[in-house]
Amino acid sequence: MFDCPNCVDDTPTPNRWTMPLLKLGEKRYYLGIFFKANYFRATQYCRFHGMHLASITSQEENDKLEKYIKDFGFGHEHFWTSGTDLAEEGHFFWMSTGRPITFTNWNAGEPNNFEYENGEQENCMELWNRDGKGMKWNDSPCSFETYFVCEVHSS
């Protein structure tokens, strides 16, 4: 038996987890709030720890996740999700599951695929309380370094 403090254990004993995880239904969430990372580094971090960047499939899930983030005092920060249209512009899907996005919660005027001076466009999805109306979705450049949300399915 080897010691792996960051490995994900399916056992539903809370003290087995080394990271603070919120349990919502079949998922547990981890807020990556200790450092900021671009979309790919955030993806790598979640995968290294046996998780995925989060996918949000209902208003209820979005609301509970928003409350969790706000309760931590990070309600005005940006958080990567696994949403992306890197494969085909304008067709967002969840990288964590490969599934197309069915439920949406975009900020007004989003996604807009804004193009920056360096030519980079917005292909990765974040949660962001842009205008005080709650944490809604925004497409952002994948190189943007911000916080992130990981998820793991609990059995």
C-alpha cells in the first residue's frame, strides 16, 4: 500500500478527502482558489487530482455552485469551467464529459468570441459575476489566468 494524499478515494468518509469538497447530488466540487491558472493548467490540475473541470447541467447546480463560491467570499472572481468551443467555434461542449451544452446561463451578449489585439479569441468558459446579476457564463481567452472549479462524481 502506498501513500497518496491527493488521490481521490470513493469512500464517502469526509476525513479521507484532503481538499475541501462540496457534495451536491452525485458530484463533489473543489474550488481552485489557492492559485490562478490558464484553462489548460486548470484542466491539468483537476485531472492530476482525480477530478475534471466542472460541467454545469442545470439551473439548480449553477445556483448551488454560485452559493458555494459566494460563501467562500469569492463571488466577484472568475472561475474556469470545462466548457469550451475550441473544437468548433460557436459550438460549446463540456470538455469533462464530451457532451454538448444543453442548459445555458450566459451573461447578456455572451458568448461573443471577442478578439484581442494579439489575435486571441474567447474559446473557454468561465463563471463570472460581471454585472452584479449573479455568476453567469462568459467566454474568455483560454490563456487567461484565474481560479477554477473541479468536480468529481461520487458513487
